[in-house]
Amino acid sequence: MTGAANLTGTARRLVVVGSTGSIGRQALDIVRRHPDRFAVEGLVAGRDAALLAMQAAEFGPRYCGLADAGVVGRVHCHLGPSC
């Protein structure tokens, strides 16, 4: 792979939109296999609050978002009040 990650020795920062969907989960699998190349800065999901919370706990993003505001409280239940 060529690019900034290899030239500077730092990981590429990613925001994964649709992180709970099929393509988003595949993208996170790649991050999981190459933690030296990629860092998750943000995760965005539609409405699967439980999976988003698990992903956030694993990858430690600075930002999380849900398209369905009605389920935001569920993420707080999974991650705690500090999120």
C-alpha cells in the first residue's frame, strides 16, 4: 500500500459510515487486521445501538453517531454516561 500511512509511519484515521452494516463490518475487519495502518476516529450507524456500542468499545472512536435519534439512549445504556 502506498500513501500517507506508509510514508509517515502513522495510521490513517477513518470514519466508518454504516459501521453496523455489511460493508461497514467488513471495513472494521480490515482495521482489526491492520491496527498499525488504520485508526477509527468515528463510527456512524443507522439504528443498531447495541452493535454500535460494541464497536465503540472495541475501537475507541472519538465520535459516534446514530441516524435514528430515537435509539440514542440505548447507546448511553451500553457505554455509560460518559459517552
